[in-house]
Amino acid sequence: MYINGTWVETGNTFDVTNPATGEVIGQVPDASAAHIDDAIGAAHDAGFSWRHTTAYERSGLLYRAWQLMLEQKRELAELMTREQGKPLKASLNEVQYGADFLLWFAEEAKRVYGQTIPSARKDQRFWVQKQPVGVVGAITPWNYPISMITRKVGPALAAGCTVVLKPAETTPLCAMAMFRIFEQAGFPKGVVNLVTKLDPAPVGNALCDDPRVRKITFTGSTPVGKMLNERAARHMKRVSMELGGHAPALVFADADPVHAAKGLSLVKFLNTGQACISPNRILVQREVMEPFLGELGKRIGGMRAGNGMDEGVRIGPLINEAAIVKVDRQVRDAVDKGARLLAGGERLLTPELAGGHFYAPTLLSDVTPEMLIYREETFGPVAAVIPFDTEAEALAMANDTAYGLAAYIYTENLSQAMRVFEGLDFGIIGINDINPTSAAAPFGGMKESGLGREGAREGIEEYLETKLGGIAVA
Ligand code: ADP
């Protein structure tokens, strides 16, 4: 753990395993209550001077961390593939995406503007200044183990906040590698602190309950996000919540079905479906169903599952055994209720995949609202296809979910694209585009997918307070 500028070890550790092989690849400290308290104390104490550094100093340090990430891109990516399982190419992309946030917020640090406001009184002036919220408690997930750290730590540090971060217990090694970079970049002691623990609840509870922590930023599942938000509310803490999703993808008859199938095969199976913006329901207008399914089936048939370090592997392992059980349960339930299984549908147990958590890339058609997969987030390599007839029907189905993170539209009809874009209750919408994410663009969800936005100009606002000054001028 990295607390107050020092690497801290303990007698208590827990194992980190490679999900492709089951092999133990490291041991990390299991924090005690005292460690958590020390980290919060260090962040609190460091905040007094950190908030008074200039934006240019903070920007320079973030810029240096960005450079170090790019210099160490290959090592970081290899570690990520071993710890999280995604194919090496995807890991390299993620390190780049993660680094983008540091560069973006190195720049945004210098653009934290206030304003002056005209008063109705001749003898009065108003001005508004932005200030850091204070100590930030950050909890990050395992599916994007590096970029979810920089997406939170980057804007927090840029704004002048200090941080205590708890990474997912399955991917603490990536977090340690990132904190080595923060250390090498030269952030003052106590400004960034890392606490690792096998049981996340005590860390979450301490971050929510300790009055020195002023903000909770979380990426993970909706149930945990709700629990943290409720607990943070007891102290009226600020929160940013990036939670689950159940993205619909709407393929209209006006689209090229082959192009749509190609795009959706890429985004659906990205990170083996373990992404909150992964399309969970692919809604296809009946006229183009046949060519769409033909192309998607062909592409899924050509996907190779395996160890992400091996050339040509597209489908990495799922993160653990529970993920396999959940995916398989959704597939069985769909088939039992009448879905057609067009590819996959089983755990992969060949000798070369032994020890890993692999599930075959799967294609289900004729999915209906009665099936679990229609409502539950899958987080696995299963494409669920649902037919529709009219635009109104597709929109109603797409919005028929408690989630509101990402959605996708395929159509060449501009009016239809605008109508559907405006009608979808989702925060991120790709139109004939499968990658509407960038450090420069606001990422976040509506409804039970969360609160707040990350990246973009909005990203730094989440870590700033607005302070009003009113002065009487004699
Ligand atoms: P997932 O189902 O994708 O693993 P989680 O919400 O369980 O999503 O995990 C996301 C992050 O939240 C991880 O860092 C995990 O350790 C953390 N987490 C899980 N449960 C709690 C909890 N009760 N309190 C605080 N953090 C938690």
C-alpha cells in the first residue's frame, strides 16, 4: 500500500490470480482499520498545502505522470493482461485511454475559471471562485483496472484534491503500478494514497463515515453504488457514481445490417463483454434480421478464446467463477424460455484453457422480456438479439430498463437518428459508432446507472466547490 508517500507492507496479505490460468501472480497487503485511518489522515494533512499549489504545478506533475505511463505502456499492458485477462492489444488500448485522462486533466487544471456577476445594487460586486472539495475517497473496479483510476485521480488532483484509493481486490497490482508512477512523477507525500483490502466493505464504510473525506467517487455495480451513496448521504458527502448498464443497440432497416453486425460484434465482445457500456440487448428491425444474424454469427464463429498474451486471441477469460455461473444461468434461462442458441452457450473446458474462466462467445436470438438476460446486466460474451417492427416499439423496449448508461443506434436516416437519440434515456449514445468514449467527452449515466460525469470539462467540476463572494464597495 502507498500511504503518506511510503510503501507499507503487512503480515496479512491476499493472493492475486491470473484469470486465464488460475496461477497466483502476486500477494498484496490486506489493510487493517489503522491503515485506512492513516491513509485518510495523510490525505487530509497533505490537503492543506496541496490545495494551495498553483494549477501550473499540479498540471506539471500530471503531465509527468502521463509521460511515465506512455514510457511504461508495454509493461503496464502486460501486467493488466496477466491480472485481468484482456487480450494484450486491448490492454495497450486501455493504458493509452488511461493516460489520456492524465493529459486531459493536466490541461483542464489550468482552466478552472470563476466568474463575476452583475449585482442589482450599485455598491455591490459578486464573484464566484472554484475550490477543491477536499479529500476524495475513490473505489475502482477490475474490468478497466488502470483507466478507471486515472479517470478519477486525474481530475481530483488537477482540482487540488487529495485522494485515498481502494482498487478492486482482483486487480490491485495494476493499481500498485499506477501508484509507482504517481510516486515517480513526484507528487508530494500524502497527496495520493493506495489502500488494498480483500474485503471491500470496511474501506467503503470508513471512507463514507470519516468526516475528513468530503467526496466519494465510485465505479462498480449499482447495488454497491446505492449502498455507498446512502451511507455518504449521512454526512451529505458529494458523490460521483458510475454504475451498471444494460445498453440497447437499435439496428433499423435503414442501416447496412452487415456494417451494424460488424460494429456490434466488436463492442459486444470487447473485454469479453465485461464493460458497463456493453450492448446487452440488440434490437433488430425484422426486415434486416436475417442478414444481420448471418453476419454476426459468422463473426462470432471466428472469435478465438484464450490467454490474452497469445497472438490472435479475441476472447479472454471472465474474471472469476461467479461470472461464469451468472452468464451460464442467463443463457440457460433464455434457452428454456424459447430463445434460439445460434453459437456458443457453454463453458470452454479444453485442456489448453484449463484453470481459466472461459465461456464460449454466444449468440442468442428471439430473446423476449420474460428472460433474465433482457433485464439483468450480463457482463459476459453473450449477444442477445430481439426483433422489432416499428421505431416506437424499439424505443419503448430500449427504455424499458432501470439503467441508463450507453445505447447504440444504427440507421442511415438522419431524422430517425435524431428522433431516437432524443427519445433514449441514456447518457452516452453511439450513432453508427461503437466507441463514443474519450477523455474529452463526458461519460456517465442516467437513472440507476449513476450520478455525475467523468472526463471532459464536466469531469473536473465533480471535484470543485462553488464559492460565492459578495462585497460591498463603499
Ligand atoms: P463488480 O460486480 O463489477 O465486481 P462491485 O461493485 O462489486 O462490482 O465492485 C466494484 C468495486 O466496489 C470494487 O473495488 C469492490 O471491491 C468495491 N466494493 C464491493 N463491495 C463494496 C462495499 N460493500 N463497500 C465498498 N466497496 C465495495
